[in-house]
Amino acid sequence: MNENQVENYILHGAVNGNILPLTSMCNMRCIFCSHSQNPSCVRVYRIAPRSAAEVARTLSFMDRAYPVVIGESVTRIIEGEPFTHPGIEDILQLVRDRFTGTTIQITTNGSLLDESMVKMLKTLGKVVINLSLNSATEAGRALLMGDKSALSSIKCPILLQEHKVPFHGSVVAMPHLVGWQDVCKTIKYLSECGAQTIRILLPGYSRLAPAALQFGPSVLPELRLLVTRLRKELSTPLICEPPAIQDLEPRIAGVIDGTPAGRADIRPGDLIVSVNKVRPLTRVQAFNEIYKTASPVLKIKRGDEQKYVRLDKNSRERSGLVMDYDIDPDLIKDINRVIRRRRVSKALVLTSELAGPVINMALKQFYQGAAEIRVVVVRNRFFGGSIKAAGLLTIKDFQIALADFFNEHPGWQPELVLLPGLAFDHQGRDLTDLSYMDLGEKYGTVIDIL
């Protein structure tokens, strides 16, 4: 791929997600890093440390109303450790000078955040750190991340707390390697150091992962049980990923202290009945409506009690509510819109293993169209292992799923097949650089993405 194509990916991420890649360089060798488990044909791209001029150009495509996101690998650009960038202080000052009141959100492994750097972040103002600690023990962090200065890195949350730089912690849970006690200790340590939230993530591994990294199916339910127990002990909101979504009720998973929600006597387990007298259909809809609304009035149900609370906040200011991600009802509206535009009576929706149950629940509850819709859950055979996310599905996975469906249902021919947009880039290509349009030609049906 030439430099212009890489730049197109960068600018697309800037426009659509306020994403600012700085470098692909990383000073750790995390054993769970997905980049080492990718098949050779996967199209992801490394970048050298970007110049101030390149960063300034990217900033010109961003929206100052939303946080600038640094260091989070959510596009085809591999993002490394931001603080390895040789000009990181000047780069961050450039961002602050350009967007004076905008939050700067930085994902980091914390190894390079010494006291001087943390003081600089505090001086910049409105910096939020997403700290990938993963283990609060020297042995655990050295094993999981290859950290040769683990003791120093583990002190990072203390520095952030002392200098009042807000941060969120994350733990990639690998109890089969470090033990459950290490996972539990790390979560408690982050809570004691003042993390606003803590994400506990079960890592995915591909078919190319070494046997030592693979784990059995019992780990996820055990992890969820641990998180459930710790939620009763700790005030810090804990987020387990992937979440266990059993329904679409907009129930609150946690509340961040010192936020509008924290000051409004909202508690974990409360159910949001309405936002400004409108009933939200899902967690995502409730969260988004509260985020974009100034001083929203919420009707809350707690046990048999119902009450109204007002959140003293501005539009697009965070509320402090923490909720598991389920589904945006607009997706069902989009499905209906495409069906009506295409004028079809039979549609097939292909989705991932993780999203399948939620998609089925949402269609059953919210879809009111006349067309017959069937859902096919697509296994990720290309990456294999424990990978179940939509963003890692490929054209080959969809081809196999469609072939199996047509063999099992020879009398049912869809006029429209809908694919998850997360599997494709802005050009409609998957991680192996194949276009979704190739599927339509192969199966003689209309293909669309959402």
C-alpha cells in the first residue's frame, strides 16, 4: 500500500472517529497482542512516528466537540505506544493549542509515564488516560507484557492519582497464565488508585496463537462471576467484555464518583424508565440520549420505587453512567430502511457470534416491517481460535455461512443479504482486501452493509 492510501485511512479515521494515530512503535511485547497472531494476508498497516505537520493536517479534519482519541487501535492502522513518539510533548501541545477545550484521550501501557510526563499531562488539562495495566505484580506484568521495568510501570496509577490526572484502567484477563489472584489483585489495585472505571477484557486468540495462550470455555463464565463479586466490594464501575447481555433493558452497571450521575443518587442496578419522558428501548439508546442532552430528567426504577432525577450537565458532557453495550435501535430502523428501498420481501442478516443473540432480541422486539427476516450467525473460521467479533469476519467467512445456509434451506431464497459494516473499511473491503460486492456476483443476490 502506498503512502497516499495509508493517509486516506488516517483521514477517514479522523473524520469519523476523531482518531489521531501517532506511531506504530511499541516498547512492549504483549503475549496477547493480536498483531503477532494475524495470518500473513491480513491488511493492516504500520506507520513511522508522524511529524508535527502530518499531525496538524489530521487535526484539521477533526471535530473539536468530541474527544481526540490517541493510541487506540480501532482502524487498519496499527497504533503502538504513543509515548514512544520522540516528539510526544510537542505533539500533545499542538493538539491542545488547536483544540483548547477538547478532551484528549490517550491509551497507554503506562511504562513511560514518569512524574515529569504526568505533570505535563496535568498542565495540558482535560487529558484522560486509558491505562492498560494488565497486572499489578512484577511477575505478572513481565510475563504478560515483557515489561523489563514492571515495578516502575506499576507505580503509574499512583502518579496519576497524586497529580489528579483522570484515568480508566484496563486488565486483559489471563488467569490461566497468571492466576485468578493476580487478576483480582490488579482490579483492586486500580480501584484503590482512583481509576474512574476498570475494563476487564477476555482476550481473543486466533488459530495461530501458541497453545500456551489458549484457554478453555470455562474462563469467561468464571471471569464474569469474579466481576460480579468484585462489584459488590468496590465502588469503581467494573466493565466485563464481552458482556453477558440477557435482555435489552437500560439498566445501569455503574456510576463514576464526582460526576452528574454520582451527584444525583443514581446507583448500579437502577433501571432507566425514561429520558425526558421518552422510554429508551436499549442501553445504547439511553446512554446516547443522556450524553447528547443538557440537564436530562431521568425516571429511575429501583426495586419497587420509582423517582425522577435531573442530571446537571451540558450537552455532550459525560454523565458518569456506565452501561454494558447492547444495540442501537437505529440499526433495526436501518435494516427496515434498506428493505423498503430495495423493495424485497425476504432478507437475510449475517452477524457475528457475539452480536447474534442481541440482533435476534432486537428484531423480535422492534422490527415492524412486512418482510421476512432470517438471521445467520457467522463463525469466524478465517482467524479461528476464540475470535467471535464482527470486525474480524472476512468475505471467506461470509461465503461459507451463505453456502451452508443455502444447503440447509434450498427452498428459501433471500432477495437481500445484509452484512455487518464493522467487517469492512470505508471502501467496502475486509481485512484481506476483498470487497463485499464479490459476494453479490457469486450468489446472484443483492448485498448491502450496515
